[in-house]
Amino acid sequence: IRVTFCLKKKTSSLIIPFYCVCVFRFAVSLLCGPQPDRASVAFQFSPRFDMAWAIRNAKLNQEWGEEEGESLSPFPFSSQQSFTLEIFTSPEAYLVTLSCSLLCRFHCCQFIHSF
């Protein structure tokens, strides 16, 4: 699944309805720029089903930052189940909610303040 979203203001949100079918992981990337292969990634969220883990990261000037990750217990995703993932931007962080509950946040201010 590839999702591209252009942030027009300092506070925005993106709602992504999902239905997972036998997957081990997926990633949602917010790209900066019109060319996906060369764009910076303002935020990437990637749950890992096999490890019950959620990874967050950003890529600036073709270099990935240090991954942030944490175990999610209980793991809120499962195959063949629909859910709604929502990503909010604020001046301080990206906030990820799953079915209206806060799942995690990611502080990567060099991207947030550049919009």
C-alpha cells in the first residue's frame, strides 16, 4: 500500500481505512516532494505483525534517521480485519491513532516546521 499526502498547513490529518489480508507488515509514508524515489520521508509508520512491533522513522537527504519502535501489547492489528488509521500533524509531532485511540507519536521537527 502506498499513500502520498501533501501537507498544506501546520496542522492536518490523514484518515486511512485499511483491510489487512494475510500481511506481515505494511508501511504508510508521508513524502515531501513530487518524485517518490527521491523525496524525503517526513514520517513512516510500519507495524510488524510477526514481532508485534511498530516502527517510526523519517528520511532526510536520502538518509534514514534512527528508528523508533516499541512493542504493542496487545498488538492492535490482525489479518482479515478492517481498521481506521489516522495520522495527525501538529507543530510538535505526528500522532497516530487507531480506531480513535492514540497509538503512538513521532517527534521529527525538521519536517513539521518546514511546511
